[in-house]
Amino acid sequence: MRVTVITAFRAIISLWLAAVMTAANAQTLQVSRFANSAMQDLAERVMREASRRTNIPMQFTNVPLQRGLPMADSGELDADIMRPRYIDGQFPNLIRLRVPVITIDYAAYGRQPAVKTMGREELRRMSFGIPKGMVAAQKLTEGLKVNEGQSFNALFEMLGAGRFDIAVLPYVEAEIQVRQSNMASSVYVWPQYWGSEPLYFVLNRKHQALVAPLEQALTQMDREGVIGKYYAEMLKAKSIEPLKN
């Protein structure tokens, strides 16, 4: 029995080493991301460290948000930097790594200071605004009265005009928008995260041999606290206070 276990372990190690050697000889992966996003920058930093650890070279290319996945699926590009798990099945040529690259935290914004002291159930009785087409925000507001806006700025304007009571938005990107638009004194954030969504690196199936070493690297980085450290450093660099879990 012990010999069988040792043999199986050696086989697993051999497969992993073979994948790493394949990666070492691979051409540079062309990875899609979109520009002007702090969270995309964070995901790129995470994947650059995974690239270093696995010796899998990567080059990151800015493309429009809606084009990244189709280009990776067709093979025009090799991968996309961070996508939700609900894309599984929509793009048959893509493989999603099982380990998240980053997690997007969502926050609830109101136009009255009282929002800071309300409970979740009290907030749930109010009306909500979310970005149009953002599936994670839709899932986080299921069963609630919801309006949609075309952009973060449009949602904040609708919030200020009383079109709804609470806007649910990705926290970091929303905080940056609030500061750029000088709205810090007119909107108030609920002091807890409204919800979270893990996002994943996806590869075209022709690079299936690279899945195992990349998952191994991301798992190790998570255990070491590297990804959390990068997130904390990004918040500090942008003077954004973390919310409560």
C-alpha cells in the first residue's frame, strides 16, 4: 500500500515538473486586461508574481472590457486576467483556474449620514441602484427593488437626485470615482462590505499544460498572504480605508 502511495505521489510530481518545463519553454502568454482600473492593476501584479514563480512569461495587453474574453476564446489572445466563475460554459475554449486571482468587494453608498449606522435588514427594505450589466451586483441585490445606471458617475447622480436610496458598487473603484468627482461630502458608505466576488484567470485550452503550475503558484501565494498583502498595499497607496467584513 505504501509503495502504491509513493508511486502515485511521484507520478503527480513528475506531471507537475513536466508542466513547469513545458511552461519554461513556452512563448510569452498574451493576456487581456482593461485600462484605468485599480483592481486590474492589482490582478496584474498578482499574476506577474505567479509568472515569476512558474517561469511562465506573460505580456498584458489593454483591450476593451467586452472584447477580452472573446479574443481569448478564439485564440487571438492566450488568456484573460480576471473573470467571474459564471462565465463557465459561455466560452468553450477557455479554462478557468480554480484559485481566485483577487476578490472584488462591494460597498453600499447612501445620500444620508444615517446609512452609516443602519443594519443590513434595514437597508434591504430600501431601493437600490447598480451598474447596468454587472452580474455580481445583480446577484448581490436579488429580491430587492433595483434600478440600473450606465456608469458609476450616472449612479451617483441618480443617488443624489433621489432616484433610489442605496448604490451598490465595487468598493475600490467607487471610492476612486467619489474622490475624482469631489463627491466625498455628499455620499456616505455603509461601514461593512455588502458582498464579495472572487475573480479568476482564464486560459485558452491550447495552454492546458499551464493550468497546474499556475494554480499551484496562486495557492501558495494565498497561503503566504501575498495576495492579501498586495491588496492592503494598494488600499494604503490610494488612502482608502478597508471596510469591515
